Amino acid sequence: MTTYIVKDGGNRKLPFDKERLNRYLDTIHAEFPALEMEDYKRKIFTFIEKKEDYAADELVDYLIREAEARTDIHLPAWELFAARLYLNKLYKKASKNRFYNDDDKYGSYVGLQESLGERGIYSGSILKNYSKDELIKAGEMIEPERDKLFTYNGLYLLATRYLATDQARNVYELPQERWLTIALYLMQDEPKEKRMDLVREAYWALSNLYMTVATPTLANAGKVGGQLSSCFIDTVDDSLQGIYDSNTDVARVSKHGGGVGAYLGYVRSSGAAIRGVRGASGGVVPWIKQLNNTAVSVDQLGQRKGAIAVYLDVFHKDIEAFLDLRLNNGDQRLRAHDVFTAVCMPDLFMETVERRGDWYLFDPHEVKEKKGWYLQDFYDEQKGDGSFREKYEELVADETVSKKIVKAIDIMKRIMVSQLETGNPFMFYRDEVNRMNPNKHAGMVYSSNLCTEIMQNMSPTRMIQEMISGDQIVITKQAGDFVVCNLSSVNLGRAVLAEDPETLERLIAIEVRMLDNVIDLNELPVPQATITNKKYRSIGLGTFGWHHLLALKNIAWDSEEAETFADELYEQINFLTIKASAALAKEKGAYSVFKGSDWNTGEYFERRDYTSEAWQELAADVAQNGIRNAYLVAVAPNMSTAQIAGSTASIDPIFSPFYYEEKKDYRRPVIAPDLSLKTYPYYGKGAYQVDQFASVRQNGRRQRHVDQSLSFNFYVPSGIKASKLLELHLQAWKEGLKTTYYVRSNDIDVEECEWCSS
């Protein structure tokens, strides 16, 4: 029986050429000589020759699946073999759609820009801002060999989610062209005499996988529509207008792919007065349910639901109902399962938990009415002393202010029960955040974002007046600080260990410039976000690949060496980031409210005990010449971009050195990056076996060098003792962490968990 290979959607049938396929597989095998090919080929040929005909695309997919299935802890190179097969498939499809020879791998870059511009996929801004000669030169920068840096999982994710295709999902853009397009797009407004050099630097950083940009930038740069920022934070005003306006703003951000944090601490509690009528308010829960509906109904072009985190202070009268929002039991009319919850905790609460004392809950509206201020507008300026506890004690002593008395430990128990069942609430240590806020002169931080790493000044947007002018309605609003953060991450597993010791400094210089340019190029869906973005010019330079780097350097996760290394490395990253932003300030000017900031006064450097000569020189430079960006460093979860770059996510330990992820039709192997006999012992403990107290200490050392925060997860067995989980939270707070993210619980035997069974 002759088997036929079907091509061109069934229009061509060719007899299966066994020798041709054999030669093709041998070509790829030459890169991975240690792989045993005989059994692989035998299975492939037997499978093909059993059928009368086989679609060419399905054949390639089968080759890939068979290679992937052979990936295991001893033979990780099969995943790279699968990546080569998939890469060649992309080359063939792109060359066919763009009419060039697939042996060339890449076609005309100018042609790609023109073709996708005509189809309404590219925005046309690159064609408009660069000459044809510049784009030809840009196309010459492309290094197809760098496609070989991808693992199969990373390449597949990049190709299926981020590369530009036409409406029928046909392949046009290839990986190196995505990197080049991002570089060109982000540098389009730079001075013409140097921008091609900056494009080359940005392409170098991206194509070598030394860094990644945020998911919205990766997806949208150079294309029609879509904004470039990941994270937004809104402050909800305590008024009907403010609440509904916030809901609309959240919906608009969500529609364009942003994650949102919403602070509800100003909203009056259940039973509070409305227009003097006591008991009229339904509290925060009904408004959170509205946000929950927004998260579900305003999805991101059908790709995923909107993502919203709601934050509430632990001294708010509705905190108990808030903590039950995601539970599966109880009255489901009081539940909101599609938002994420987070609690804002002052130091005084944690101290009260420790001493098992009473805790007082207040209605913010009543406090404002009777005292003329809000409790959340204060924080402790020193550890153990300050304005917050003074105001709190004043409220406790004031008999005219109604309050609810609870045991602090009971609130903490409810927090931990919810965390073990749902992973939420996240923790936000508000005093530490505001003490370390370099822009406390210009405002205050009340909450964080969806992923708990952004810490920036916030305030509500309020409507001033609504007037009729002819047949138009004119609304005037006072714009609040609607936080935006523009993210990008250093790939520690590659950049830190690059052959050239100057790589990290070179990388961070171009990365800070790229992030700063995002601010000016961004088309944000909420006007007050644009105002805030330009006012502070905040960026969030982060990292991923921490566990990958430890394994490559043969450093055990639980060791003191890892803690010291975290301290030293993140101090270096912080230094280089500040240096890069200061250099940009000399070139383009400081952010508008720099004067009076901790950067300006030097307090930023003093608080972090940066006393070396290099730090002193940098501090003096910043004080004199300014800094371009009000906020600089934030470590996000960046799981998908880390996967594209072939490394480990964020600052997290890996789940396991090797495991299978279940897909609809088959199991996909997931293997730790650069897994070998040498690195395995440093990956051997998965996330649920590594000592979480060591992780806390590590992040305490790291946090000093991060002016914003870290997306830091706890990995605990579901049967963990409450006392041990409480100990973890107390340790995190004492180590100076500003936030903690998910409590990820897993059903593993406690006997295997050395750190949590003691």
C-alpha cells in the first residue's frame, strides 16, 4: 500500500518519501547526537505507512508529539528536538504565505510590514516613522540562529499567542520579527541620529532572551489597538457616582487586557448612614459583586475573563464579610468567586495578633463625619510608633464613634481558612509600604494591584460638576492617581551568567529606556491613568529565572548562600536601574514631582543603608540631576514570558524538576530549564518541599532593593497547622516584606514536609 501525503488543503497528493523524511530527521539529529533515533524513526514510519493518506500538517504535529513524549528527566534534549521541528513548520508556513523560499527562513522585513499594514494587523506606525532604508537595515539585524534558543513549550506559546497572524490565524510574523517589531516600535520617537543603534540594542536584549517585555507589550507592540501596560490600580470613592465610575473604568481597562487592583477602603460599611438615614448602606459586598460581574462579563476578546483584585483594610467594619467572599459554603448571595481578595494590614494589627488582643473595626464614613479624617490616611512613620496608632487609639477612646470589637487572632484565623481554601486573600503590609515609599511627599499607597508587586501613590477620581451646555452634557472631574505600571523582566538564568560580564549593565540600560518609552507610546483606556502615567513615569523592572540561576550556580534554595546571593544580586540590579533612570533624566528630564521626593532628599538611599562610595556618588548624582522614573523595580509573576524565555517564573521555586501537565488530548511534559545531573540536586526539592521560612528570609533580603514589591507565593501542604501558617505570615511581616501573594496549598504528605512538620 502506498501512503500519500496531502498538502495545500487537499489540493496536492504526493507519495510518502521515506528517505526524504529520514534525511530531514538526521539533519536535526546532528544537533543532538546523544538522542537515540532508531526507535523514534521506527515508530514514526510504522505509524505513517499504516494509513492511506496523511495531511502534511498532521504529520509534522505527530513528529513533534512523539519527540515531546520522549522528553524525560534523563533526556531533556528531546524538547529541543521538538522545538526544531516546530520552528521548521513555522518557517514553511510563513514562507508560503509571504512567497519566499523557506530555505531562507526569514523573508523581507519591509514586505512583512507592508503586508500586515495593508491587512490592518500592524498599526502602520513603524512604516510611517522609519524610512525604507532604515527598515531594510533593521531587517539585516535579524539573527535566525537565535530561534534555536527556544524550548518547544516556549516557542509554541510565543507562536500561538503573540506572533502577528492574519484573521484566519495564518502564520506571517516569525519570532525574530516579533522582537524586531517591538524594538522598532518602542524606539520610534527617539532622535533619528541614534535610534537605529537603540533599536539594535533592544533587539539584542530581546532576541538573546536576556529579557522579556510585559505580556500586553509582547502581544500589542506595533499592532492595531491594545495597550502596552499590564497593571492598573483604582481607588474607589465613597459616592454612588464614584463607585459606578470606577466600575466603568475597571471595565475599560479589563477590555484592553489589563489586570486591576481596586481599593475599597473609603466605601462606607454595611448599616452606615446614607444622607443621614441610619442603616441604609449595604456596605462593600454589593459593590464587590458588581465588580465580580464586570470581571466575568467584560472578557478580553473571549480569551480570558477580566482579572480584578479587591483590597480592604483590616480595620473596616465589613472585613469579616469581605473575608468570606470566595468561600464555597454559606450564603452564595454574599459571595464573589471571580474576584481576588486582599487585606491591608497595619503593623498594629500584627502586633495585636501576636499578643492575642482585641481589635476594633470602624465605619470609614462615620469616622470622617465625626473626626474630619479617615483612619486609612495615616501610617506609622517608624516601626512601632507613628500617626496610625495614635489615630486608631483616638478612635478606640472616643465613645461617640461606634465600633465593633473582635479578637485579632479570630480575624487572622478567618484569613488563613480562606487562604487554604481559595489561595486568597493576599496580604498588604501598609505601614512598611508607606514608610519605604520614595514619593510619600506627593501622596500615599493604600493597596496594590492584581499581583501584589506594584506600590504607587493612589487617590480617587471625583466628579466636580455636571452641566448642560446646549444639547451636550459636560462633566468635570478631578483626576486622582490611577496607577499604571509598565513591566519588563531580566532573565536571570541567561543575563547574569552571560560570557560578557558587562551584559547586565548593558541590558538594564536599554530595558529602562524601553520601559520609559512605553509611557509615551501607550494608548490607555482611562484618561486619569494617562495623567498619572505621565506624572510619575513609573516603571516596574523585574526578574525571572531565580531558581534557574541558583541551579546553574549550584546553590541550594534553602541555604544561607542563596540569601546572601539574593541580597547582593538585587542590590546590583537596583543600582544599575537607578543609574539608567538617572542617565535618562539628564537626557530627557526628571519626572514632574521629583522635587521633595526621597530620591531628591537622599532619604531613599539612607533608609536602605546604601553607604558605599559608588552608592554615595549615585545618590549625589540623583539629588542634583533628578531621576526619570518615580518608581523603578517590581518583581511580577511573569509565568508566561518566563516560559517563552525557557526559564523559571519570577522568584518562585519550580513545581518539580519534571512533571506532566494534562492537556485535552495528551499529556505535555514540563522539564526544569538546563536540567542535568549537575543541576538536578538543586532542583530536586519542588516548591512544596523547599523551606518556606528560607524563602521568606531570601525575600526579606531582596525586598530592601525593590522600591515597590514582589509577587511572593507561599507553597504549603493543605494540612498545614494553623500555628505554622501564622508563623510564616508573622515572619514575612517582621522581615519587612510589603506583600505576600497566593497561599498555594497542595495535598502532599506532611511527613515529606520537613520545614512544616517541626
